[in-house]
Amino acid sequence: MGLRINDTVPNFTAETDQGTISFHDWIGDSWAILFSHPKDFTPVCTTEFGAVARLSDEWEKRGTKVIGVSVDGVEDHKKWKGDIEQVGGAKPGFPIIADEGLAVSKAFDMLPAEAYMPDGRTPADSATVRSVFIIGPDKQLKLNMTYPMTVGRNFAEVLRALDALQTSTGKGVATPADWQMGEDVIIPPTVSNEDAKAKFGEFETVLPYLRKTKMPS
């Protein structure tokens, strides 16, 4: 069975380019983003790691730790970070998990249990290891997205989704399509009109099941 939203994410111990981690302990009380890659020194992935590095201040503002995972080893990760910094224009200060044995990729259902990395492997051998997992402080999966190798991930959207998750979790609301921080939010249908007025003040009834209100402060 695959990993589903609100499941507790797997805990594991793994080597990274910054030392050994125990995943749940590493998350601690923070939000976390795990983003995976099928191989080091690949063009699209290098640009993605650069994008994550440039957003370091934004992750910190949101109390969120980021960690990469790739199916190559620690020494390759360390060398690759030089390319990432050159391309991205920012130092990648986050750790990268060395998933040479594919344990993490399999635990997060990115590869089947029988998968293995052959000699002379290429990114195509682990093409499905291209997912983003947003994890809450409760260690539960809140959102995941998977991309093909030919399509670079939009980390502005990952950031937007993180904002929406933190807002909905912290404020007891939902967010509409294309929502950006500060815009109106949706009152959940489980909240009565009376309770909605007490909790949020004025609100707009677009449809009986669609009510919008200003984002709570």
C-alpha cells in the first residue's frame, strides 16, 4: 500500500553529506520537505536543488527544514553541491540523503520493493524518484507531488502549498484555487453560520457550501 496523506511518514536512519540522521528526530517540531532525485549530476535536478538553495530564507521563515534524497553516495553529493551552487547562485546548506540501497525510495513508495540499481545505472533506472513530500510537525504526510524527469519542479508552488497547509492547519480554514498568502480563505462546511460569524466575523456566502472570509490574523 502506498503512502497516503495523513499517514505517518516512515522513520529511518540514513547517511547524508552532513552526517547520519534519524529522520523523525531530524524533523523534530518543525515542518519538513523531503524532495527526491534519481541521480546526482543530472541537468534538471541541478537546477531544482539551486532553486531550493535560493529559497533558504523562505523555508526558515516558515519553520521548515528541507532535505534532499538521491540514489548516489555521500561523496558524489558533496561534489555535486559545487555544481548546484554554481548554477543556483546560492550555497545549498541542506543535507542530501545517500540512498544507494534504495531503502528511502522504497519506504516512500517511489520504487517497487523489488527494484535494484544495476551496474552502469542511469537516471532512467530510478526515474520515479522525483517526488516532493511536505510533512507536518506531527510526522504526518500533508502533501506530495511527483514529476517526470523532463519537467523541472516549481518550488514557488511548493512554497505556496506550504503556506496554504500552514494556514489551513493553524487557522481552521481552507484555501481556494490559486490562493496566495493574505487572500480570502474558505470557511469549512462543517462550521455553522453562527459559529462562523463568532469565529471569523463577516463572511461572504457565494454558495450555501462556499463561504469566504478574510484571512484570520
